[in-house]
Amino acid sequence: MQALTFHGKQTISYETVADPGIEQPTDAIVKVSQCSICGSDMHPYHEREKGLDHGTVMGHEFVGEVVEVGSSVKALKTGTQVMSPFTISCGNCFYCHEGLTARCVNSQLYGWRQSGSGLHGGQAELVRVPLADSTLLTIPDGVSSEEAILLGDIFSTGYFCAANAGVNPGGTYAVLGCGPVGIMAIIGARELGAEKIFAIDSVPGRLSLAEKFGATAINFPRTNPRSIIDEETAGRGVDAVLEVVGSAAAGRSAYELVRPGGTISTVGVHTESQMAFSPVEAYDKNITYKIGRCPARYYMEKLIPIVQKKKYDLASVFSHKMLLKDGAEAYRIFDKKQDGCMKVLLEI
Ligand SMILES: NC(=O)c1ccc[n+]([C@@H]2O[C@H](COP(=O)([O-])OP(=O)(O)OC[C@H]3O[C@@H](n4cnc5c(N)ncnc54)[C@H](O)[C@@H]3O)[C@@H](O)[C@H]2O)c1
Ligand SMILES: [Zn+2]
Ligand SMILES: [Zn+2]
């Protein structure tokens, strides 16, 4: 089959690799129809996350059709159109029962292979899905394949960020970073009733999209977010910051913008080795800090009805549609935010 594979820093190849096959009776093989590039793919791409084996098939956002199932797969049949969370999960362990499917004891992330083991990704014609019955979901009526891809990662992640922030109708919030996940966090916050949301970024096109979804845009560093937020909150700061970047600078801004007793909720993947604020700084502001990988399998089921209502044009985050064969170029365009690139959908 053809796939996008990793070959070192900023090097993605479209090449022929072996077709995946059933390895365990609980596996399924999915023929991918569409997949997408995530901000998270940029961490191994730039080797901020190190250790990814060369030759690994990239990507963890895809939809497609089940074309083969292992002997113990019960819920899925060949021909079913499916969506997938970005990690696999067993549905049976303590964490799966708690709704923390991202920390399932059998969890694996698509597109992460290290020292010869792990799971290939979904930016390919075919993908092997272990624990298929408890991982995959049939794409329900009223959910487009683009929306199904977003449910599998970034809509779930944005909503999770808002839920962790304790968003409620009366509060004032700041979303740091208006990339695709930040936009989904704004939508998640809206869905949880938030009316006052400040959206902070430096990319005008991204701020415009944030405004379209009801946030008040602040273009930093042109404008100092703190001064605007102070005016709205009698100098206190926001009740919660939704930090959707994953850098030391953003971590520090989150600390500066949150009020005493407030919450910092971050889904940004932080690859630096230290927190952006010290224990005593956290103490002195009575801060609650929530961080981590989204349990997408848990959230996607819960969020299906929101998608079916079509209240938000979720798919508008896809600024570019390209072919899988042009994937290496798609990575470059996405990385450089060329031509206003927000998120790339790859058709097989
Ligand atoms: N926790 C999870 O489960 C999970 C899931 C998906 C993605 N992520 C992570 O979420 C983060 C965002 O993903 P994305 O696809 O939207 O990425 P992105 O890179 O497209 O967006 C990040 C945005 O933040 C802005 N930004 C950079 N520095 C900033 C700062 N100091 N203050 C405010 N804004 C700043 C950038 O201009 C950009 O628009 C990434 O770290 C990604 O890995 C986490
Ligand atoms: Zn992703
Ligand atoms: Zn589990």
C-alpha cells in the first residue's frame, strides 16, 4: 500500500510499504478514505518528540471502511464505515470504565513506533486497528466523514479542555492559541454555556475564525491580553485559561492571565522539561492545573449529538484539501501556515 512515513526531522515520504494484516483476533483492517494532519504530528516531525522509528506510518486522524476483521471481532463487520479515536483502548480496564480511555492499560497511539514496537498510523491506504470492537465507532447518520475525523481527535480534545476548565455560563475565559484545537476549545466552551471567551493568538485568519465562533479576539503581542482582560474582570484575571499551544511561553501567559483560585486547563503537548511557573507561584494564586491526553474514545460518543445538531460548522477548520500522495508537501504547508493553512484533509 501507499503511506506517508517518517524519515527523520522534517522528512515525510509517500512510499510503498507492506500492507497491514490481522495479527490478533481482536484486530480489524480499515481502508482509509480520508485522513488529516494534526498539530500533534508536528512534534515528531520537528523531533521535539524524539524516538519515532524511521519508516513509521504517520497520523492518527482517519476514517474509512472495515475491510477485514479478526476472528473474535463481534461488533464490526466488513463494509462498515468507521471513525476512530487517536488511541486504541480495551473498554474493560479500570481507566476505560473511568472514562479515561487515553490511559487504558492497553492504550497505543496510532503513528507511534519506537524501537520496533508500537502502532502504525492512519495517513495510509490501510491501517491495522487492534482492539477494534472497543476502539472503533460506526459513523452515525448525520455525521460527515470530516466531522467524524474531528470527533476522533480535535473536537473531543477541545471539548475536554473546556470541560477540564470547569466552564460554566457565568464565567470569563481565555483560550490561548487559536489553531484547530483552540477553535474546537472555543466551540466546547460555547457548548458548555460560556459567553465571555477571549481568544488569543497572533495569526489574523485564526483570530477571525475564533470570532466567527463567538469569541473576542486579542492579537498578541500587538495588544496586551492582560490589559483587556483586566478591564472585563475588575483586574482579577479570567476564571480559567484554556491553553491550547504547548510551549513555555504559553504556559507562562496562562499563569499570568488566570485569576487567584482559577483553573489552567491545558491540552497543549508540552515538550519542555519544566513548568512555566513555580510551586510557590501556583500556591500564591491557589491555582488548579489540569493537563493531559484527551480520552477521545469516551468524548466522541458523548459529542455525537452535538455534531448531529449542526449548530457549528466544525469542518470549516479544514482550510486545505489535498491528496495523500502530496502529503509531504501538505506537511510543509501546514507547518509554515502557508496560504492561511489551518488544517489539511488528505483524500486517498
Ligand atoms: N492533549 C491532547 O490530547 C491533544 C490532542 C490534539 C492536539 N493536542 C495539542 O494541542 C496543541 C494545539 O494543536 P493545534 O493543531 O491547534 O496546533 P497549532 O500549532 O496549529 O496551533 C497553535 C496556535 O497557538 C498559537 N500560539 C503560539 N504561541 C502562542 C502563545 N504564546 N500564546 C498564544 N497563542 C500562541 C499559534 O499561532 C497557533 O495558531 C498542540 O500542542 C497539539 O499537540 C493535544
Ligand atoms: Zn491529532
Ligand atoms: Zn482499557
